[in-house]
Amino acid sequence: MDYPIDHVDFKGRGLAVRPAGLFRSARVVLDRVEFAGKKGKFTVTDFQGRTHEITLKINGIDPVPKVVMDGVPIILARSLTWYEYAWMGIPVFLVFAGGLLGAMFGLVATYMSARIFRSDRGAVVKYVLTGIISFGAIGGFIVGAVALQLLVEGYADISSKEILEEIAQSTNESLPMQVDDQTELVNVEGLEGILVYHYRVTEIPAEPVTKEFLLEDLRPVATINACDDSDVRETLLDNGVTLRYTYADSQDVEIAQFDIAVGDCQ
């Protein structure tokens, strides 16, 4: 859902903001073309050839960003209320208390709920859907966490193919999972010493996901998250397990992959 920017110099040109996804920032759309800015700044040209600068700022967990055009704040939509934030933020505690597994369930659930509250659905439907998402995420996390703990306690060599296959099988019970409107976590695979996360770009975006983006922008973030998570570091990385992330397009053709090992942690 795009949010129009009402500006006299861009009448009839469809100037709008496309909200952020979990793995992609908000974008500006003009003449049905999606622009990728630099550090949240976009330059657009009107019919008279004059340039205008649009700045998009992260607005917490709200997918609709704060917008400033030529130094003037633009309001795209009403602010979400405190009780909406409270309701859709129920699974946020998983991010802080549940390690990497909790972060996966918590962040995805909160993001999906924010998108629903920004939709055109009725109020009752919004609360019902987000409630299902929140408590479903908590339930999925509990099942996955218990299974992982039992596996860790029951085997000495966590890096063996047999153990990692069991971990993958447990995780796959909750997959596939839509990460954002264009990305899906398809499945997890256990290999000898490697736990593989397979992602798929489910739609063809206006600006394709490139190998360079995945390696230069996404890999550093994934590395920090994995290395700073004590559960992942102590249970997997410190025991010789490599985390592998693979990304494929909508036709399952691989775009890129990268590994994270304990040696990548500072």
C-alpha cells in the first residue's frame, strides 16, 4: 500500500511513499517508478525541471516513515495509538528474551502486525488478526525453544549433521514463513557443521535484490546479530557450527549466499 504525497508540483504523477519491509527500507515512488535513495534521501524532479529533496526517517516499528519534503514535514497517515502499539508489541519480548529464535518470531510477528494496523481492514478484524499472529509467534517460539534445548542436552556434538538435521526439522515445522512482503524463509537445512537458512524473494521488486546488496549490506547486519546473541554464539558458533544464508529469486534461482562462523565475530 503506497501513501500519496499531495504536492502541487507533482499533480497526476503518483508521487508516493512505499512503506518499509523487514529487510528493505521505505522508498519513494514517482510515475510508477520506485526509487532507491541514499541514507533515506531522495531527489525528484517536477515538470518545470526543479529538484525537490524528500527525506524518509525510520518511525519505530511503524512501516510508514516520517517524511520531510524540502524541509517541510509531511503527514502521510495518522499516528498509531499507544494501545495499538501495546497490542501488536506483545511478542517483542521474544526479541530480548529468546535469542536468535525469539528474534525471528518476535520481529516478524511485530512487523506483520504493524502492516495489518496500517491496512484498510476494520478495527475488529485488525485486532483479531494481530492477536492470532502474536500468540501464534509465542507458541511457535516455545515449541522451537524446547525442541532445541532437548537436542542440545541430548547430544555432545552439536555440529554433527545428525544434530543439525534435527534442529532444522524442528524449525521447519513453523515454515515457510513470510519475512516481509517480498521475502520468505522457506526452510532450514542441517549439513555437517553447517546450519543453512534458505530464503526466497517471492515477488519481483521494482529494484531487484542483488548479490552486492546481500553481501555488502545484509551480511554485516546478520553477522552482528548472530555474534551478539549469547544463545547462538555459545550453542552454535562456539561449537563449530557455521550459519549459512542463501537467497533465491521467485523461480528458485540462487542470487547469493554467505556464511557466518565464529571467526567472523569481533
